[in-house]
Amino acid sequence: MRKITLTLALLLTIGFAATAQQAKSVILIYLDGGPAQTEMFDPKPAAGRNYYGNYKGVCKTNVEGIEIGEKLPLLATMADKYSIIRSMTHGSNAHETGHYAMITGDTSGGAIVYPSFGAVISYMKKDTYKGVLPCYISVTSANSRFNEGGFLGNEYKSFDTGGRPESDEYEVEGIVNKFVNKERLNKRMDLLNNFEGSLNKKELDSLRATNMEFIWGESREVFNLNHEADSVRQRYGNSRIGQSCLVARRLVEAGVPFVNVRTTGWDTHKKHFQKMNSMLPALDKAVSALLADLDAKGLLESTIVLLGGEFGRTPKVLWEAPWNGGRAHYGKTFSYMVAGGGFHGGKVVGATDKTGETVVERPVRPCDLIGTIYLLMGIDPYGTLPHVSEGNLPILPSLLEKKSEGLLYEIIDIKKPSHEK
Amino acid sequence: MKKFLFFTLCLLFPAVVAMAAEQCRDEVFLRRAYLTVTGALPTPEECVKFLDSNNPNKREALIDELLDSELALKYTQMRWGDILRIKSEFPSNLWPNGVQAYNRWIYEQLLNNVPYDKMIQKLLLSEGSNFRAAAANFYRGFQKRTPQNFYNNINLLFLGNRNCKDNGYLCFSQIKFKSTKEWKEEIIYLDIHKEKPWQKIVLEDGTVLTPKLNNDWREEYVAWLTSPKNRRFAEVLVNRMWYWIFGKGIVHEPDNWCAENKPSDPQLLADLTDYFLKNKFDMKLLMKKILLSEQFNSKAAPEGFYQPQRLPAEVIVDALASTTGIWNTYHSRVPEPFTYYPPKTRSTHLGDATVSSTELELFGKVSRDVSLESQRNNTITSRQLLYLMNSSELEQRIRKSATLQKIYMQSSNVAQLADAISLLVLSRRSTPQEVKLYENHMKQNNLPLMELAVDIMWMQLNSNEFLYNH
């Protein structure tokens, strides 16, 4: 079976002439826990209180015919900058499997653990990306529900910054250490150098020299938010998500290919509406500021921005105890926002039914979204990745196992090759 | 006569000198033995006790003591957990209750020193509830629950065979699963009324198996597998044990036995396998034999045989905790409800690859996705060194360390301070040259004694001597 899929991959790959790569970077804003599409990009006010809960209205956007949740007024003013996928589906209602599907594009459930698409991009760019900063950075930490290096191994995992970007001093782990200045660290290094024996010394010293450049070089300044005007910082909002998005913009400006901005707290089984009232405005502020900023700097053309989580939430509100107005996990239908890097703006892909419980038009699978991102990043979605004991494996097996509904050619400029379904 | 004496001396003397020269010093042996057997550093008290002992057999006495320790049992349990892929969630999905039961089962086998053949028989012939008949978790810990996949993994684990071509998997085709009313409980049972789906089962070595209808078809296969006549079964464990101790198998990779991958020292493998079989699959005796071997007692390469190895992720993380006295806290995010581990739990004792921390991920904790030993990646990376060099997390731990404060309070000079920190971090006393180095560092930078203590601890935790088992 694997042989057949590989041959198929080889056939399809012939059609992949390195088309002009449109995107240079990806910013994934990951709403960990599963955000409610019902309050964000797929509102159903007509379905009534059992579905729309305590909300009544929607925000009309600046694109005719597109409406989004009433707590996202800022994003509503710029719907021409992004597209909405309303028909994401993978059917998994468990955090770990939903997360795995959404972050690898693999749903095969086989014995092989795939790497996250951040790790894949990090692997694919290892020879061309020459920056001092790591290729794949998480602000402030990656989701550790599974080994996201997958079979590619640890070196392609994300660099987690740690620290609190919203505080006065953003202590990026390993770079900014307020107890130790340059002089003290140099003195410590001298001490170490005089102490150490020969064991693997050459390699260690070379790695340490790289680190010293990293600590005191330009990367330190990239993480220093004090270089931004107060007005800019305020536009993003003084929240974790706001300042994290600002860090992401600075990293992309410095050329980092993949930035994962992860925010938690979206697993709103209880007190859902109260939580949405406080979380959505901060998110609205952060993401709208990021899109506007990237656009103003001319970076949006080359930067893909994604917004979503591992799944959505039940369109039907759970009014009964113990949930008392909560929403549970829902993998059957949910939404993703995509912008920049070659994605068109002002479009809606797919649709759900009146209550939002079923996809009625153009389902989109995780592999379709991730495959499209690979395409825009100049990576062949039908290519292969090396596995230590299994040889070369397809980069997105689901694309070959008929679990795909087709890449998102309707919202990018790249034409669908004639041999693709 | 003169000539004869000269020859004798030439023949004997170099050998004697070489033997003595190749043996590592006591302090090296002490640290190596603790890290290898228990995954933990010796405490300063344990260091002093061993170093100052006049017992001529103190190395053997130490090995005996360590092999019987709780820490050793738990550390070996971790190694089994790695290859049996014990994990609550993806891709094994054993669920925390199953993980606890499975770990407990392995622990009991080790505690009672159950012979290897008996342990594997119990594991492979298991059936029942995943919470109550713990060994049955072996069959639950697979994403793909097919006879072929069970068989591939059994071949990989116990025969080192990555590429089995025979139809022995049919012996595992009666295995079925059913759920119970208890949350996440599952019964592993055999459908013994199943019709025989084969003509003939022929294993790779030509053995023909003829399981009977209405019996457990696994029995005949497992009897063949674990028989002393199946030398490969014993060899794979012997080699795995060697790999666990030295970081490199006599056959390497230890889970890739094939015609092209020959043992580096066939005689050594044969001798150890004979010893293991003669002692009826006694794993503890085998480990003791290897730990008392010339190779384990040799100096580190390039002078001697022993190849230094970077400490495994869990061992580094635990050593950073035990030396500073500030421990990480661990919890399981699998809601059953969330499990919080008791304070000061060692990461080598977590027993569940789903439970992790940023530092464990950084240093390459095994994700337990597959049963290959090569999953453990002990290469050193710039990011790991970056964490040690300049993270505020570690800096704060050193500064807040009550252990270091106490050392500072009890030291009236640099020599005492240096000795105490060195025993804690490097398991040895400091040398006069080192004391001089520290004194100079203090003078040149005009540091108070406590700040010197911080710098010494920082430096030792960053040193190759700390990072490697050597």
C-alpha cells in the first residue's frame, strides 16, 4: 500500500514545477482548547438562543455579504484582507487527536507519528534559511500534546521563548537573563574555559560561540519590544495575545519562516459566554492590529496568517448542569481564518447548515489547508519526507489516501494542475 | 638467564601496567555506576562514603547495593516503558489508569527479578481488563490493532527484526477488544472459536507451528520465541542491556538484527549470551556481570574503552533539580481528572510520555511513539547549551537554592566551598588547581563569597564533566 501511494506521489510530484514561492513566512495563531466558530467566523443568529446563546447580533464586514461574530468589530472592518473557511472538518472530538490532525494534516491513525507542519517547514527550509534566529519559534510555548518533531526528530521542534511579552521585560529563555550582563557572562565563560577538560570540548565551544552571538546579537533586539512605539504596542493590546502577535510581526520582519503564537483558555465547557466576552475583544484587537501592521509594512503579501484551533465547539449550547451555558468539543464543523502570503482576501470557503452543525458545501480537511500552505511556501505537497527506518514517506499521506477534498485553489492564484482531482 | 628475565618482564610488565592504567579512578566509577544504574547522581554523603571506604571490593559492593535500590528499579522501568511505548495519549492511548497499572506490573517483574523468558511469556500471553490485568496493555498500546502490527512489534522488540516476512502473525489473529461500562476500561480477549484461517504457519527459521482449534494460538509461538533454543531471543536482550549501559550495542542499532548488521565483537556477545542462558535468563545477574566487566571499569576513551555519553534528558533534568534542590512539578493534562504528581517526583519516574516539560522536551525526552531505541536522541545542541548558559529559569534556581545557601553558610573559605559544590554536582572533591582558579575568579571580579558560589555552580552545571557520563 505504501509503495502504491509513493508511486502516486512520484507521479503527482512531476507536475510540481517549483512555481514562484509566494509566501516566505507563516504565523499560526493557535487558539488552544478549541475556539467557538459560532461566536467568531460562522455566526447563526437566526438559529435562536439554543444555538446562539446570549448573543443577538453580528458584525457586518466591509465585504458585502460576509458577517462575523459581534465581538469582532475590528476584524469586521478588514474582511477584504482575509478569507474564512467555514467548512473545516476532521470529525475528531478529542484534544490530542484533533490537535494532531490540525497540526500535521495526517489522520491516517497508523503507526507513524507525523511532524507538525511547522517542523516540516523548518526541515524544508534548513538549507535555504540563513537567519540567526531559529527557523521555527513558538511564542511563548508550543502545545506539547504529542511529539511535534514526529519522525523528523527533535531538531525541528520549535524554539519556545517562554517569558511574558506583555510584561515590562520580556525574558526570552536563554537570551534575556536580567541577573547576568554581558561582562559577567564573559567572565563566567572564561572560568568555564579554564576549568574544562578535553571531553568533546571542540564541539561544545563552537556551539557556545554560536550562542554568544545569538544572545548578544540582533536576535536580542528582535525580541525587545521597547523598540516599538507605545502607540503601536497599545494598538495590539496589553494582553498576552496582543504582545505575542507583535513579537510575531517582528520575527517575520527578521525573516523567521514559522512563528507559532499559542494562546490557551479556549476550551470553554463552562461559562462560555462570559469567557467569550473577555477573550474575544483581546483577540480582535491583536489579530486586526497584526494584519493592518503587516499590510502597512508590505509584509502581508509574503506572510500567511492562520487563526484557529484543534476543533470547534458544539453549535448547540449546553444549558444543562453542570455546563450551565457551555459548549463542548466539535470536530465535525469549525472555521479557520486565512490571510496573506498568496491567500485571497474577502472570500468565504464552504458553508454549514442553519444551525452550523453540518457542512453543506465544500468540506475542507486539515490536509487541504496544510497542503495549500506548503504550496504557497514553495514546498511540494505531494513530496516526501525521510523516515529513519521506513524510507521516504509522503509529506501529506491523507492527500493520497482519498481523504482530501482538494487543495484550496479557489482562494490562491496558483492554478490547479490538470492531473489533480 | 638475563635474556630470559628480560623477555618475561617485557611480556608481563606492559600487561600489568596497561591493566592498572586502563582502570578508571574510583570517583569516575562511582559517578558512572550511579548514573548508569539509577539515572541519578550520588548524594555528597554517598560520594564521601564510597571514596573514603577501604573495602578492597567496594566496587562490587556498590554495584550490589545499587542494583537492589528503588532508584535502579524505577530507572530500568523507564527503559522498558520507552520501548513498550507506555503513554496515556496519542499514539498509544493507554489512558492514565492503564499507564499506572502497566508501570506497576513492570516494576513488580523487576522487583522480583522475574526471569526474562517468564516476563515476556506473561506479557505476550496476557488477556483481560487493561486496568486489572495490566500486562494486557501490551496489546492496547497500538494505534493499528491488527495481528500483523502486533507481530511486527513483537519481532522488533524481542528478535530485533525490523522486517519479518513469515506468517506467524496468524497466531495473534484471535485477539479481540471490547469495552466495559467503566470509563476507558477495555477487555482484551481471545476469540477461541475462530476458524483457522491458514493452511500452515512456517516461521523464518523453518519451524512449523500447528496451534489447535479452540486453544490460545499464541501459546505455541511464545513457547518457540522464549525457548533457550531460540538463541536470538536471549542475544537481543543481552545486546540491549549492553546498549543501555554503554550507549552502543555490540550489534548496533540494537533493534536492527540482520545479515548486514554484524556484531562488533561476536565472542563477547556469545560469552554473555552463554552466561545469561546458564543463569536462566536472570537480568539482574547479567547487568551485574557487565557492570563489573573490564570495559565498564575502564578509563574513558580515547585512553580506555568507555565512550562518554551525554546524559539522557530525564537524567539531566533531575540532576539540575537534585543539585539545586528545586524540583519541577509535573501533571497530566489528560482529564480523568488532571493528575498532579507529588512534589520532588523525578522525571525518570513519571512513567508516562504524555507528561512532560519544556526542559524535558529540550533535552530530548523519548516520545514513545515507536519501539526503537534510536528514538532517544542524546546529541548535544546549541539550544540545550543556551538554556544552561543563560536562561533566567536556571539562574533563578541557582540563586534560590537552599542547598547552595547552606554550603555557603558552612564554608569559611574557597576550598571548602569548592569541595562541597563539586561533591554535589560532579561527585568528587575539587583539586588544588581548581581552588586556585576559583580564588582568582573571585579576586579579579571582586565577588563576595556567595556570588562566587553561584558562579561555580553555574560553571559546573555547564561543564562537559557534568553533561556527560564519562
